[in-house]
Amino acid sequence: MSWFKAPELVVHSADQIASPDGGPPNLHVVDLQGAMLRSVVVVTFVAACAASMHRAPMGPIHEEAFVRIGGIDQWITIRGDDRANPVLLLVHGGPGDPQSSLPSLYKVYERDFTIVQWDQPGAGKTYGKNPTVAPVPARVIADGIELTRYLEQHLGKRKLIVVGHSWGSFLANGMAQRAPELYTALVGTGQVGSFKDNIQTQFDFLLGHARAARDHATVAKLEAIGRPDPTDANAYFSWWSIRNPYIAASDRAFLASLLELMQTNAEFAREAETIGNGMTFSGKTTVNDMLAEDLPTTSPRLAVPFIVIEGADDIITPTSVAKKYFDMVQAPVKKWIEIPDAGHFAIVTHAAQFRDALLQSVRPLAVGSISTRTELAVSRSTLRHDSRSPEELNG
């Protein structure tokens, strides 16, 4: 679709341009006028292109509804200040942990992106309406691709940015693998790599911190295990459940704020009950798929730009394991961005730095100002900590 209309030009031939004395055409004058005309055309063209790239806002969008995806009704919300902005599809983790009921935490992104939240099968409102539909990964990935096509048609976009958090980074990876033509970029946060590596890294971290804290009970429990079996889900969750005192401080504060919200907001408490039931259902039905997850083996190459925005202190999906996957994966463009003092939930606890990372490294891909036809580009950057709340950022 053309964004501008070329100016109508009236071009005179040489025999229409007389010399000042009425004699034969002055070829020097013709050349000069031709050069001036070419300059006008170039300037007008550039100005028209610039105007098209800085169009007036098309107006905000705020929609929420059940959409028929994968043969069932699935809940989505669409929010943004300007419909012309790139669309960012958030693929939540868990499994079964939707974020659509917490729109205020993501409002900071709505100035520069149209944000789509999706309650996957087994999660939130979608689970409430379809409580027996299991979130089998292959099914959720296929649903995500179908949803992408729906959004591109509904919003009039050619491609979307897909952002996967935690378990959602595995699902988003699968979506980009199967249908790369639909996505401008794949963004991972709380990025998974190999679940086997996750378990050993978590175990070593927890044991080391328990020893440093002289937490003798935890040390004794972990030493009795010896080396964790990555295929034994019951054993894993028996010791991983005691991790909370040792996760990143920002993650602890975020989880505490959710508990407080449940106690003070009756509507959120009712939603939280449905979300909790969905997480229990989803965990039971996908645990074996989670234990088998190994992106270095199943996804060593990507056909889309790959950007990881990771909390430096994430131990829920350990930063070191995510970096190991990032270093080995091949992609046309990739970038590692690490946020200091952030943990697993950096997308909400460190929203200013996360937004800056998106604006610097992802949004330009969507608007076409960075070419993806380059050699493998890898860089590591650190973003300044900003302690402002989401409310202050939105202001």
C-alpha cells in the first residue's frame, strides 16, 4: 500500500525552453533547469517519505474479547495509544500464568506498542471457559500462530513482534520456528534453554546460598538428595519449592504485591482463584513436556532476529543457562541485553529498562530502520537501573 502520492510534475522539452533573446534554446539553461527539476523531485520524494514515516497517530485501541482460536474461545486483550504502532504479542509463562488481569503493569509499553495479551489454553479466562482443554505445547504453539494471523488481519499488520516470558519463551520460539514469515522479531525474557541445565544450576545455586546463610535445615535436605534427577518431577518440586528466600529481591517484592492485591481486591481474588486452578491443571498436564524441553537441541537455528532481555539475577530460569543457549543459537540478527539487579519478572519489575531495550533494539526492526540482512550481529549491553514505579513511568 502506498503511503504517499507522488507530486504531479510538468516537464518541458528542450524546444519549449527558449533562450532569453528569443533564439535557439540555451543548452546550459536547459541543463541547469533539468538539474533543478531533478533536485526538486528528490527533495519532494524524501519529504513525502519522511512524512509517511511520521504520520499522525491513528488513535488508541482498547479491545477485549473471546476469539475463536483452535476450535475454542480464547481470551485476548488489545491495548495501545496509537493503532499505527508495531504490535507486540505477549506469550505468558507458567504454564497457566496469564497477565491480562494486570493491565496496569504493562501500560508503560502502550505508548510505543500495541500490546496483545493472550490467555492460552489452560490459563485464566480461557481455562475458565474450557476447563478440560490441556495446554499441550504443540497445540498452544499452533494456536499462537493462528492468533497471529488473526491479529495481522484484524489490525492490518504484515508482521508482529512476539515476546515470550519463561515457559512462554519456549512457546514463542516454537511459533517463530514454524512460521517465521509472521514475525519481525522473537524476544525472550526469563528465557529458557535446557531444563536439565536449569535444574542443576538451580540446585547448585540454592545449596550455595543456603550454606552461606547457615540454613542448616535446607542444606541437610539438599545434601541428602545429592545430585538432582532432571526426570523426576516430584523430587524436583519438593526442593525447588523452598527457593523463595533466595530469588532476586525484585521478584520477591513482585510476588508479595500480588498476594497483597489478592487480599485487598475481591475481583482480582476471584480471577486469581481461576488462574491458580488453571496453573495446577496446566502443570499436571505439561510437566513431562517441560522436563524434556531442550532448545539447544530442538531449536539451534532461527530464521528471525532473536533478542533476549534478561534479568541479571534470574534464578527461576537461570541467566547463565539462557546465555548458554543464546551463545549457541544461530539467527540473522541477535542481541543479548542484561538488566542489573533484575530477576525473572524484569518485564514488570524493571519496566523502564525493558522498554528502553525494546525501543533501542526491537522497535526499529518493526519499522524497518534496521536491516536484518546482515551478518550475525551479537552485542551485550547493560541498562541503567530505574527505580520508578509503573505509575510514575506512565505519567
